[in-house]
Amino acid sequence: MAKIEKFEELQSWQKARVLANFIYDLTENVRFAKDFRLCGQIQDAAGSIMHNIAEGFDAGTNPEFIRFLKMSRRSASEVQSELYLALDRKYINQDELNKAYHLATETKRLINGLIAYLRKSKPSE
């Protein structure tokens, strides 16, 4: 496996970026945007996914990187939960929820794969 030099090369970060941008697109809906608390919370959680991956990449050790990846994974679950509230409030429709939920699930799958890889690899200095 080629050595990854920067966080932007990580598939989990790339997928998290797609998810964050999709969430921002959803929250541009006028009704959704007026719910400042939910709008801000889901945007923050979506951004947190990619930001924690990036921050963890430079953490210096595999255990510390894994800690950040776990925070990122929890943020993806938070997004998934918040999507249901957005659906219940009729800010998004079922198709939008399904797409965003799938992106979050895929992001978590990639994060889980990275965690498994880091646990098996030699500890970084």
C-alpha cells in the first residue's frame, strides 16, 4: 500500500467532504434554514466528520488518530439522527434523507476500515 502523505488522500475524508457539502445543500432549503438550531447543529456535525479525520491524521500516533476517527464516526451517527428530525419537521423528503443517510453510512464504513488498518499496522512513532 502506498504511503498516504496528506489527509486529502484518505477515502474516508473524501466521502465525509461529499456528505458535508450535501448537508449544506439540504440546509439551504428556506424552511430548514429558518430552524437555526437544527440547521447549525447538523452542519457542525457534518463538518466535524471531515475535520476530525484531518486533525487525527496529524495526531502523531495511531492510537491518537484512532481516537479522532472514533469522534468522526460518532459525528456521522449524529448527522443520521438529525436527518430524522429534519424529515419529521418536513425540511427534507425521504429521498433526501436516504441519500444523506447512505453517504453517512459509507463514511462510517470507510472510517471503520481505516481504524482496522491502523490497529493492525505498526504503531507510528
